[in-house]
Amino acid sequence: MVQASRTADIAEAHRQVAFRLSELADSHPEAAELRAVAARFGGPPRVVVSGRAGSGRRTLRWALAERLGCVTDGVEPDDADIAVHLLVAPPRDADRRAIERLPAGRSLLVLGKVDVVDPPAVDGLGPVVRRAAPLLATLRPTEDDVRLLSALVDSGVRQPLTAAAVVGATSAETSGAATELARRFGRSGMHVGLAAVAESPGITAAELEALMVDRSGVAELLEPIRDLAQAAVPQRLSRVARELDRLAAGGVARDELECLLAGELRAIDRRVSPG
């Protein structure tokens, strides 16, 4: 009951400050920085994604932005509400150091390759662990892709381990298209696509896309990210207070901002601060 009440307080605090900032920004159209602060605070969670080079960070950012409505492009660690670290291989020392630097209570560890990273390998690393294959959520299979997958299935291909296995099962006329399909879909996409076509020969491109999104696990990140976004509100309030204090000191809407800083924002900060 106490936690539910605190969650409601946090949501209401965010709503109140976002509304008040929007009002102030509208009344001072010349204050571009104030508008930017209001838009950022009233907008969706800002997520920074870390991980090794080539791990699929950009793909995960795209999947989160598209499926969950998060802001992921151009987000710096110091400006992030939520930090996500993507692992596609057993953690090395560099991964462990990066994970140790993640903000407490606002972080999520995502295992991007379920056949490579076993849960015991990440035991004790701290953030909530979720499995996801972000590439599957961002593929856009076409009807030509489905036809090529069907041809591969007819040739006996089920779970190719290499692109060569795909190309070897196609004719010279289609080997180029098969190579491109294997490159674009990746191993997990090819496995899902081939299995889907083998099980449902009449599957459409739209149905295959929906299946891939479902299998990606990205949707299962929604609830943890919502929870982390709530946990990030005190930090967002603290950051917006610093930004507004700087703007007021520079003469931007000084009276209104000082009133907000001394009154509503301070009272809200006391209500939602941990402890």
C-alpha cells in the first residue's frame, strides 16, 4: 500500500511539474531554453544504451524508440533517465566496469543473444536482467523475403549455421538475394523465418513481422522500463531544478521560476525523495 501511494505521488509530481513548465514555456515564447527544458521533462523517458562495439546498440535503441516510445538518439549518460547495457557475449572486465557505473535503481541489463549468454554468467551484476533480440523487432520482411524463405525450406534448409548454407541451397539466379537475406536477417532472424514458413506455408510478410516482433522480447522490456521511469522521477526533478535555477539566474522568467523552485518544486521534491 505504501509503495502504491509513493508511486502515485511520483506520477502526480511529474504531471504537476510538466504542466507548470509547459504553461511557463507558452507564456515566454522567446525563451528557447525554457521550452527545451519543458519539452524534455514532459516527454518520454530518455534512455542511453551501452555495450561493446558491434553488439547491436543502435538496433536496440531503434527498437526501444519505435516500440516503447523512448527517446534514444543523442542521449548522453548524464542526461539519461534510464541506462541499458546490452550483452551479447559473456561479460568481460570492461562490461563489468560499465555495469558498475550504471545508475542505481535506473538501470536494465539486456541479454541480446540467449544462446550465448547464460543467466549464471550475469548473476550478481546488479540491474534487472531481461532477454531480448532487438534485431527481430526491427526487421521488415517483404513478400519477396517470404517467397525466398519458402524456396529455402523447399530445398531442405531449416536452421543454417552460416550464410554459405543458405547460398548453397539456392540457384545461381537467387544466390545474391539469399546472401542479402541472410545478412539482413542474421542468424536469429533466419531461424525464426525458416521455422515460421515451414510451419505455416501460407504466412504473409505482415504475419511474419508480427511473429518476429513477438519473438524479439522487446515488448517484455516495456514494464521494467515503465518502472524505471517512475524511479527516475526524483532524479529528473533534481535535474530540472538545476536547469531552472540556471535559467532564472540568467533572467529567464525569473519571478515565475523562482516561485516554482521555492514552492511547488521543493514541496514535490520532499514528497518523492527516497527515504
